[in-house]
Amino acid sequence: MRRPVVIAGWAVAASFALAACGGGSSSGPANINLWVFNEPSGSFKDAAKRCTDSSGGKYKVTLNALSNQADQQRQSLVRRLAAKDSSIDIAGMDVVWTAEFAAAGWIKEWPTALAAQVKQGTLPGPLATATYQGKLYAAPANSNTQLLWYRKDKVSKPADTWTGLIAQATNLKTHIEIQGAQYEGVMVWFNSLVQSAGGTIVKGTTVTLGPAGQVAANTMSKLAHSPAADPSLASQHEDENRLAFEAGTAYFEVNYPFVYPSAKTNAPDIYKNMAWAPYPGITPGTAAKAPIGGINWGVGAYTKHPNEAFAAAACMRNEENEKEAAIKGGLPPTLESLYSDPELIKAYPFAALIRKQLATAAVRPVTPAYADVSLAVAKAVSPPTSIQTNGFVNSLRGTLKDALNSQALL
């Protein structure tokens, strides 16, 4: 998941104009169309200009805005790529799309030399999201992970497990804000719980869900039926969690780092007492497998300018551009070196924790059928109060098998 956009008044177009397919003549730069969500800080726009200027006239990067909703972004890209649209030179892809787009032949594998360049210094978690069947099909542009945010004026030290945190919140008569609505956010939660318990959901074309799936379901159900659950858990997304924490009605929040600058602006009294801790685990003393999100740059299979597209995509995620996206746009970098940069640490006082979590993050299932897999899980665990814990694993395994075999009508 990428961070939600929370800037007031930001308008998102529901549709967009078709970019020109052409690319410059032999005497002019190739026009490289980059399709990505309408990032509000302008960091992508700045990166496109810097890369254009540094190309020596070889290419010009033109930004084309997609919706800020991941499902709509995917739909727009899939329709164009399925139609072999050559105007998609670079696609800004959610980290869970790599397998689907690669298996369908919609994006190009990165050439050996450039692949080595991308891999150099990139954190393991983000790199795993860009890889399919051992080959690099995208370049990690930015990443994301969730932390446990808490009120240090109310809590001296938060528990490090979900069970402990539920008990702690119950004793304090407060809530744990977490995403429980039936959408990708609840899949992120379930996947992290499963991997934190030592399991997986799907590997390739095989359903691997086992006892860890039961642990995950029990944990979600336990929170949902406890006083620590927000009454609106079943309809909550990241932004509802943010608002509840900023309102002071909750002392705990599991969410992405965008909530930190938001509280500084919208709730300064909350912000001054806002602290962070690692993502909650399952077993005491054992670190959790935290969520991972972000955007990867994929080169369209039908581009008329593959060399220039690869060069531009590599440039768009260099240190300078990832650093601005982090500081200005709140999008954590994928390059390990940036996590020791003084300017980034100043903006991200929790940078060391993000870096640590991204190194061992819970990458969501890498499968071309991911969309159906995610929907199958979301239907099984949302609303969390309705989770059928008895026989949960066997039931979900059946649905997942149908999803992998394209038999599920989800």
C-alpha cells in the first residue's frame, strides 16, 4: 500500500487524456510517457524534469496522471497494455502488480547491466517486490511500511505483540486504530500476521496457507471482539485511523508514516506526544514481518523507445530523486544509503526503524492472480467481527485454490 493522499482539496481526475504516442525524430529527444498516480507534492514532476535535463537531449519525460486510487490505476494501465498501447513507456506500478504484468508480457525484463545497477544498494524488501521468477521486471521507486504509533503521554512503553497490545489498550480504555474494511488494507494486515506467525498464503501457483493463517484469523477476531477495537473497525481505512488518532480518541494507531507530518499540521497537541514503535508481532521477543508498499517503475512492453525508457526509469529512482520524494512527498526510499542521510533523518526521525522493517518486510504473494487472491482474503476477514475462526484455514484454502485457477467469481 502506498500512503493515502490527505491534502485537503486535492482533486483527482476520474479519467485522463491519451498521451501522444510519438517520440521525437532523429534530431530531437524521444518523448517518454510516464504514467503514475497524481503525487501531490510534485516530487515526481521534479524528478521528470531533472532526468530530462540530465539526459543530454536523448529523451524528455512527460508525466501523465493516473487516479490516486490503486484499483483505478491498475484498470487504466491494464486496458492500455492489453491493447498494446505504445504510449506507455514507463508505468508507475503498485508493488503487487509485478507478477501479473510480467506474466502477461506487459512489461519488459530489465537488461542485465541496468538490472545490476538497480539491485546495487536497494533494500531487500523493495527489491523482492520488483522481481518475478528470479528476474527483475521493475525498478523500486519508493517504499512504505507501517509502524505502531502511540501517545507517549498515555503509554510509557507499548506492548510488542498483538495480544499484549489488545490487553494494554483494553486496560487503558482506548482503541487500536487499524484497517478493517474490505479492501487491500485488510489483506495487508492479514498477510503480515501470517508471515509474522511463520507462514505464507500463496507461493506461485500453490496455496501454502497453514496454521499461521489460523493464528492470523484468531488475532484479528480477538481484536474485533475486544473493547480495544474501534466501533467502526469494519469500515476503517488508513485515513479514518489517522483522524481518530488526531482526535485523541485512540492512544494506538498502526499506520504508514504519513500520519506523522499530518499530526504536526492538524493536531499539534497530539503530535508533541506522538511516538513510534515496531509493527506488533505474534511471539514475544520475535520481530514482526511488517507490511511493505510503494511504487515500482516498469517499462512498457510496447514502448517505441525501450533504451530511453529504461534510462529514464533508472534516473527517476536515483538518490536525488528518491530523497526528494521522501522529504517532500513522504514516500520512504528504497536505497539503503539514504537512511543515513542527515536531511532525511531530520524529516524521518524514525528512519532507522523503517529501514530495519523494509529489510525483512512481509511481501504480499507474488502471483499473476494476486488481485483474486487479495479479494478472497479480504472477503474472509472483513468485517473482522464476522471471521469464521472454526475451519477458517480449510475454507480459505479452497477459495484461494479457485482464485489461482481463475475459477473464483470474486
